[in-house]
Amino acid sequence: MMQDLSQMTSTELKRFISEHRNNDEAFRAALEVLMERCDPDDLQPFPFSLENPEAEVGALLRKKIAESE
């Protein structure tokens, strides 16, 4: 019987995923719950999908550094 994954904390879900890495059904279900919790506005683009990765990643890093200061 599968645990109620939506009631787990993110840390518990990560542990569950690690412990059930060989059980495709449990792994996918827990990973789906964990991924649903991600804020889509906070996602960073994959560098290889950028037109000019070096410049665009540099700009993202400069922006993050400026925000932290």
C-alpha cells in the first residue's frame, strides 16, 4: 500500500524516493508530488537551450548577485 505522498514534507519525499528508487511506480508518484511543489516562476533555464548561453547565464548570475547585495 502506497503512503499518502501529498502529506509528506519535501525532505520525507526525497528520502522516500531514495528508498524506493527500484520501484518505478512509487518513485514516479513521489517525484511527481515533489515536482508539483516547485514554483514555476523560480525555475532557471537549461543553459544548452539558450541562444547565447555564456552571455545569458552571466546575466542571470549578475542579477542574482545584485539581488543578494
